[in-house]
Amino acid sequence: MPNRYEAALNRIAEKFRRTAAAAAEAGIIPYRSAEGKWFASPYDGNSWWTGGFWPGLMWQLWRLTGDGFFREEARRVEGLLTEEFRSFRLLNHDVGFMYLLSCGADAKLTGDAQAETDLLHAASLLMGRFNPAGFIRAWNEPERTGYAIIDCMMNLALLYRASRDSGDPRFRLAAKVHADTTLREFQRADGSFSHIIEFDPESGRRVREHPGQGYALGSQWSRGQAWGLYGFALAARNLGEEKYLEAALRGARNFTAHIRPDGLTDCDFCQPADEERIDNIAGAIAACGLQVLSGLTGDGAWRDAAARLVDGLLEHCADWGEDRCGILTRCTASYHDDGAGRHTNILYGDYFLTEALMKLCGRDPDLWN
Ligand code: GLY
């Protein structure tokens, strides 16, 4: 008899075996689902930052089931993503999310040589965004040359991997400079993280914090908190210094103190008490990062906290309906902008829920490594 996490994984594989073919027929990279259909990202076509989560999910399910359908579907989208190298101007620091979970997963799980070449290509694009004044530039607008964001702590995983695979320390050294700046400038005394900090691109001096996808300037956008705690856990594992582990632990204490009684996660930990705005993606990401922390510290309490989050998601927000596509409901892309989705299924929520379950079952292929 499989435990409830194994059972949930089997249901996820079964649902995607049934619904993924529609995405292939439509030739799209699914971003969200509604009314029984997959929809592509509303922004930037196949260069939008979330394109890697579909192949990442397919690789997770290939690892789980060995079913070649999932490998081929991952590779279909890997092909679409590598075509985006030509667009270049639309790609930004999120090449980490896009190519680590597509080319990186393929190279890691199958040894495919072209996938490895494409991974190193993507890492070189990320390196090209490194400003020696102390940070990796997030976005491309001319007025945002000095912007860096907390999400980038996850993209650094592409650089750690590239250094290991190529034997060239430059990628890791650049990642370390960015991680040090993030530690100094983004983490607050209570363990929470700012979303966006602007630096002077010449001197690296801090200019100001900007409001981002959370409730307000100085608030705690929950997905940003999850990126921070998972990103610093990965930094601790790859850069090996205690200060990154401590940063991840401070972030984890802050995050877990804000988990709702039902196990779900508010979109912002500072949102008004009467506002019912959930972002389950944040909880799913945190459930992954907390398990990495549990492995690094040997402290099972972090795994228990991850299980509490996953239990909340499975109990309240898993949609197993036959006539609908994705699984995790009540995902919210941004507090103030509903254009990218509010309280709906968003595919990267499904990705992180699956990764969290794979970790809980000891089956995780460790795609961020
Ligand atoms: N990396 C952008 C987001 O989390 O929405």
C-alpha cells in the first residue's frame, strides 16, 4: 500500500499522462490551466521565465514512472526553449529557471551531450548579466540596469552547476559575489527578504528598495520568502559557508512562523488580516527548500514543516478532476496584478508540489544541483 505521498505522485503522473498531450497538440508551453485547457504564458512568448517548469515536471514524472512519453514531452519543450537563445533580448536572469530544469535535467538524467552544451550556453548568458560592482542584473529595461531581485538566488544554481561541469570557477565566483550582496542587502533582521533592491550600476552602492510582487514596500511577499530560503539553502550546499546556512535558517524560521493553520500560504505575510489572498506556489517552493535544509542540518523538524505544507496543499487545494488539466489551485502570480493569474492553477505550482513530494518519498532527482 503506497503512503499518501506516493499515492499523490501516482495521481499526478496519471493526470499529466492524460492532459499533457493536449499541450503538445497545441504546440505550447503550458503556463496555467483553466476550464479543461492549457494556456501559454500571457507575456513574452516562450521567453517568459516560467518555461522550464513544464519540462522540469515532465522529467520528474519520467524519473518517477520511466514512461518515455514524459521524456519526449520534456524534450519537445526543451527544443522550444533553446530556440529562444536567438531572441536573446527577452531572456533575463531567469535563464536559471528556464534551462536548469530543461537542458540541465536532460543532461543530468540522460547524459545528452547537446543538452549539456545548451546548459553551458545558458550559464554563459547568466554570467553575461554579472555586474562586477556586486550583483547579477535581473531585467533588461534600460532604466533597470541596477535592479537585482531575491528570486535570483535560485538562478545561481545554474552557475554552481556550470562551474562543476566545466571545471571553471568563474561561474561559482560570480554566484558568490551575488549571494554575498543578497545576504547583506536583502535579508532583514527578522529573517525576511526584500523582493527588489536597486543598486548604482557603476559603484554597486544601494540606491533604494522597490515594491515588487508583494503587498507593499517593506512587506513580505511569500514567494520571495520561499525563493530566499531555498536559494540560500542551495548556496550553503554549493558555497559551503556557514553564513549562507544561517541565512536560510533565519528565512525558514520566518516562513514557518507564517504558515496558516490550514497549512496554506498567504500571498504576503503582511497583507491585511481580512484579505483572503493565497499563493500556494510559495508553500510548495518552501516545502522543497525546507527539505534541503533538513538534509543540510540533520534536523527533521524542517522536513516535518515541509510535510505540513504539502499536507495542506493536498488536503485543500489539489484538483484531481478528470475534466481539468493542472492540479494545484489557488496560486497567485502577484499581489496587485491579476494578469498572470490569481487563485488559479499555475503550472510552476504543480512543478514544486511534485518536487516536494518526490523529496518526501526519497525519489528526488535533485534538478537544482
Ligand atoms: N520569479 C518571478 C516570480 O516568482 O514571480
